[in-house]
Amino acid sequence: MGSRTARALPLALGVLLVLSACDRVERKGPTGAPAQTAAHRAQEEIAAGEVRIGVRDGRVTVECREAPRALVVERLAREARFDLFGEIDSKPLTLDVQHQPIESLVAMLLADLPYRAQWKFDERTRSHELLRLEVGEIPANGQAAAAAEKARRKDMADALRQQMREMREKAGVGEDRNAELAARADEQVRSEADLIEQLRSSNPDMRLEAVEGLDPEWPTLAVLVDVLKTDADSRVRQKAVEQVGEADGYMACAALLDALKDREPVVVLQALESLEFTCDPTVLPIVAQRCTEATDPTVQQRCAEAVDFLE
């Protein structure tokens, strides 16, 4: 009797273990929702399109949900302080990457794209530091131009910060209410500067978003004028023309007249609409002259309407 009990005991324990395992499987199976991990809960807290990036000692944490790949890479470039060049698409990414080497993260983000990375070994952290990342096929003569454009945009952002700071100081920031106004001014400076930095994006949709967010008043008016003259995407230039049309003064009017020479009809049409309300009748001879150079039928018709309006 004792020997049978001794033999049955391991068998009973085995059955209990199997039943316990089955119970755990059933709770995770189709009939029950799996237990949420901390990572899943964190993802639920991130809004669609939001990107959170942290960099420390060569290791990167990235959390995002349905964010454009271009935005993720550009935020990474900003946080990790490396130069970024080339075209990146808006493929949506959802990531929860914790404390990974930056080289591994770059390889994962750009797995389906050609890219070139320039590294430097950091003796202090015993890790590789990314200095430059080129995505896609970039002509050799385009690298210098890209570097110059990056430097120019950075200078514009720095100049804006300085000008806004000086304007706030001249206003005489004091206590209580003035302190609140100062905090708002600081936030505005940061927001405007971030939007100007975003104009460096290789993604035209992101540049378009930045232009939409810029206030068409000095000193950001100068930034918008520069965009409508230099941006490669006609949609971005058209939006810049629309924004400039909301401003007053000689600079805005002169920029709209320059936009009449744009190579894309949509930009010229927007310039004609904007200048009717921004410029006075003294610009009529310039508008008439520019309109004689138009070849697009729609532009020619809109030119005639603008000339009649200004007369």
C-alpha cells in the first residue's frame, strides 16, 4: 500500500503541473485577452504620430506610434547630434526600442534603404558616435550644397531666437503678470525655432507643416520669404506665398511680386490672389509686366482679373 502511494505521488504532482500550465495557456489563448506588458501600456499612452527619443552614452530609446519614418530619423539626428542628408519616406513606424546601440537602431530604421554612415569611436563611452548619415543616392556635388543649406537654416533659427529674446527684454519683463508673459514668449521662441529647424527636413510634407505653423510676422516673415524663393516643392512654396499674403508691408509685397516668376502655375495663382489684398495699386505696372510673360492659360486669365482689380 505504501509503495503504491509513493509511486502515485509523482504522477499526481505531474498532473497538477500540466493542469496549471494549461490554465495559463487558456488565459492567453483566443478565449481570453493576453496580459498587457508594460511596453504595450506605454505604447497606448503615445498619441498617433508622436515620437519620444532619448540618447545616453551611445544608446538610444525610441517610442513612437504610427509616426513617419522621416520624422523619427530626423528627431534621432537632433537628439544624437549628427548631420542628416538625403530623402526619407513617410512610412509609418510603431516602435518601442529601449537602450539599444545607435548603430543597431539606424540599421533597423533604414533596413530597406541605401545609406552611408560616418562614425567616430568615443574613448570615454567605449562606443561609436555617429557623425553623419546620408540616406539614398546623394550626388557628390550635392553634399556641399546640403551642408550649406543645413548651416543656413541653423543660422536662421539662431537669429530668430536672438531677435525674439531681445524683443522680450525690451518689453521690460517684471513680476507676476509679466513673468507669465515672459514664459509664453519663451514658449513661442522655442516653437518658432523648432518649426524653422523642421524646414531642413527632406520630407516636403514636414516642411509644409512647418510653413503652416509659422506666424507671418517679423522676424519669421523673413523665413517664409526665403522658403517661397528656395524650396524645391511647389506645395511648400504655394503655402509660403499664402502665409506671406497674410502680412503687411514692403517685404511681403515684394516677395509676392517675385513669386509671379515662379515656374509652377499654382504658386503664381496663389501670388496673384495674395497680392490683391497685400499690395496697393502702385504695383500695377510690375504685375502687368510679369503677366505678359505668362504662358499658362489659367494664369493669363487670372492675371487679367488681378490687373482689373488693382486698377
